[in-house]
Amino acid sequence: MALDPLDRYLDCIAACNACAVACQHCAAACLQEPDVKMMARCIALDMDCAQVCQVSVALMAGGSDFAPDMCRLCAQVCRACGEECARHDMDHCLQCAEACRRCAQACEQMAGAA
């Protein structure tokens, strides 16, 4: 029985979905912080990262030839978002930074294997 081509993407899809959720949660929580202006860069990167993760999932799920390129970009955005989130000492930011790190690794592996 041949493997479904989607099988090679499953770990990366899971990491991207988890990262998108963490980023959306982080952005929402940052908007509740007392100094929202200080969190502007974090919120912007959270929103970018969540969107790029969602597009990556869609392309992988569809078996698109562009999935590896999108995942390379996703890894770059995840790294930037994770670095920004790691600068803040709030639980939501630290959890987001970890999700971004895992997603960047999964996307780099997937893009490198393609």
C-alpha cells in the first residue's frame, strides 16, 4: 500500500496549526497588557505568523508544489516572531516563542526534505 503524499506533511501541519493558535492567543493576550504600545511589534508578528502558518497548512494539505517554499518563509516568520516573544516575560509570550521555535524547525525540515 502506497503512502499518502500528505503523510510527509503531517508533523509540519500539526506544528503550524499549534503555532497559529499560540500566536492568535498571544496577540489577544498582548492586547490586554497595560502597556499595549510596548507590545505592538509582538502583536504584529503574532498576526503575521498565524497567517503564514495557516497558508502553509493549506498548501501542504493540498499537496501544492509551492508548499516547500511557503514553509521556508513560514520558518523565517516563526523565527522572527519567536525571538520577539522571547523578549517578553509573560507566559503567553513565552509559550508562543516555544510554539514558534517548534514550527520553524518542522518547516525547515519539511522544506529541506522536499
